[in-house]
Amino acid sequence: MFSKLLTVFRVPELRQKILLTLFLLAVYRMGFSITLPFMDHAALKEVFGRADGGEGVVKLLQVVSMFSASSITNGSIFGLGIMPYITASIVFQLLGTVYPPLEQLQKEGESGRRRLNEYTRYATVVICFLQSFFLIKGLAAGALTGQSVLLDGYNTTAWCLAGTVVMTCGTVFLMWIGEQIDAYGIGNGISLLIMAGILARMPAAAGGFLSGILEGGLQLGGGKGVEILLVLAALFVIVIVWVVFITQGQRKIPIQSAKHVRGRKVMGGQRQWLPLRVNQAGVMPIIFASSLLLLPFFVFNQLANIWPNNSILMALGSAFSPGQGFVYNLTYIFLIYFFCYFWTAITFNPKDMSENLKDMGSFIPGYRPGGRTASHLEQVMMRITYVGAAFLAVIAVIPTVISTTLTGDYAIASFFGGTGLLIIVSVALDLVQKIDSHLIMRNYSGLLDTEE
């Protein structure tokens, strides 16, 4: 493996792409050290330091920042991260299934993709401007965190607008970095930014957990002994292997191409495979489900603050607290199943796939081209989507199980499952595959190639 890694850097073009990608990711991380000048950092640290004390919106911001490559805890110019761009992209992708002009643009190839990217950029600026303005106003008024986190004398509309413009420019700059990685680097730029944001949290979380174990010395038993480290290490390896296996899992549908005569030669007749991914929806169902579950959590906590003596509101707020309680986990699993089928129905069109097979002169043995083939593909996808949804549901609740039984710290447990782990594994596999394509194109063996 070490020799293969050296081979990667022997290819000049690939070496330049990797170094440029690393440089842009370093610029992205350095941007979190540039903070808004009117933020009270002592108040921010105090508010986010007591996140486990029941501050509803604080938990909401921390969960959202997990999959948006952002961090509002230090008041940086990248406070919103890349989330507005992701929101705009999802909106246009959903509109493309119901709005005919956008659907036509999606079918126009490269020119249509450029037009859609342009519309997505404009929508990103609008969304970012609105989100950053209301976020700063909420932090200034203390409506989000219970106290104002702006310095005295800066709680004015002019400074809020200035901060809005700065945060909007920060998100646009991150969007530009992602596009530069796509064009001149290696891998998917936006995905790499999100993965870098998740990995950046790991040292602090692991350091805090290890310091809690080591402060009393290495010992067995007591709930925080060395056996917990061994169990967590073994569990981490098992979960990673399982996630890679399911993420790469495919159901192969046999396809037979029809024979046809060209002059004196008989062409076609080859037997091929149509791969259908088990986890067709990827990480999107977990993102949608976790985002939607933040809404009742936020609403019930805000209502409980207004009527503090209402036991029903307090019980509902506690029931929908992220990672807590049977009600939250059951609703979480139900929403994951729902969004798995919803997202698969949007991204997978068996009718178009059947027509494409028919146009190419291919067919599935035992099924007539056209409606019968589309019905068969839809039936197969419905079955494997059930398995993929079950996989996502288990991955989603693993952090809750680990935090309640082993670590007691949800920040550590989140690296054993949930959105963060799926994003890291998916982006890492995609990055390795793209590096392999460059190596194989130059007659080198790939990183995942076991043959020498």
C-alpha cells in the first residue's frame, strides 16, 4: 500500500490535483479563524458550552453544522458553511421532477447542467442572505441562545446587515472553493468540504473523551476503564467495514443485448449486468429525517420557555430531544424509511431506464421490453430499498445506543454512525475511485487493486 501511495505522487498531473485540493481545504479550515468582529466570544463559548443543559436551538445549530461544513460556535465568517448551497441544490433537484422547464434543462446535457448550476448559485446567495440575517438578529436579540452574543454598541441593524453581507460572501467563497476542486482538483469539492468539517471535530471530541478516561489512570472496570477503549476500537472497525460493504453493495440485473447482422458479421448478443445500488438514496434520508425532527424539538422547547409550568410541553420537548428517548428514535426510523422511498422514487426512473434499454437493443431475459421491464425494475428497487432503509436506520441509531451504554458522550458516539460516518465513508470511497481512474488510465494498478 505504501508503494501505491508513492505511485500516486509520481504522476505529475495527479500530484498537482491532490496538492491543490489539500491547499484549498487548508484555506477552508483557516477561514474558521477569521471571526466577525462584533461577536462576544466569551458569551458564545458560555452558551455553547452548556449545550447539554437543555438549550434547544443550541443543539439545533450543532446538529445542522455537522452536515453543513459550518461552525457558529466561534462566530466565524463561514458560520453558515455550505448549507445554503446544499439547500438550493436539493430544491432544484426536487423541482426538476415536477416543473417541466427544469426537467427539460436536466435532459440537455452539459449546457443544461451549466444553466442549472447558475440558477443554483443565484438561489444560494438569496438563501444565504436571508439565513444569515435572521441568524444574526436572533443571536443579537437572544431569541436563539437565551442571551445576546453581540458586543455592546454593535446591536444595531447596520452591523447586522454588515455581518449578513460578510457571512454571505463567506458561503459564496466556500462555494467557489468547491467548484475549483471540482474543476482543477480531485474529488467532489462540496463533499470534501463537508467531510473536512466533520473530521475537524474528531480530535477535540476524542481528546476530551480520552482525558476523562486517563485522568484517573488506566484501569479496568468503573465504566471508564481501558476495556471501553478496546470495545470502542473494535466496534469502530466493525461499523466501518459494514458501512463500506452496504454502501458498495449492488443488485446486478442480467441484461442481454439483441443480435443484429452488419454485412456478414453478427453483432451483439453479449450478456451484461445492470447494477442497482442497495443504498440508492445515500445519506439524504438521514439528513432529511434529522432536519425535520429538529422542528418539533425547537417548537416544543420554545413553547416550554413561554409556559414553563406546562408539564406536557416539557415532556414533548424531552421526547423529541436529539438522540434521546424511544419516541425520537421510533419517529427517526419511520422518517428514514419514508425518505428512502421518496428519494429513490425521485432519482430512480424505471420507465426511462426501460426505454433506454429498449433503444440500445437490450432486454432483461424473461421480461418484455417496455412496461414489463419497467415494472420488474421498480419491484426490484422497492425490495432492495427496504434493505437499504434498514441499514440507514441502524446506522442512525447507533450513536444513541453507544452514548447511552458506553461513552455517555454523544459527540464521540456520533463518529460511530449517523450522518457523519456515512458522509466520511461515501466521500472517501468516491475519492479513492477517482484516484484509481487516473492511475488506471496511465497503466498503473489502482489503490483498491489486490493484484500485483
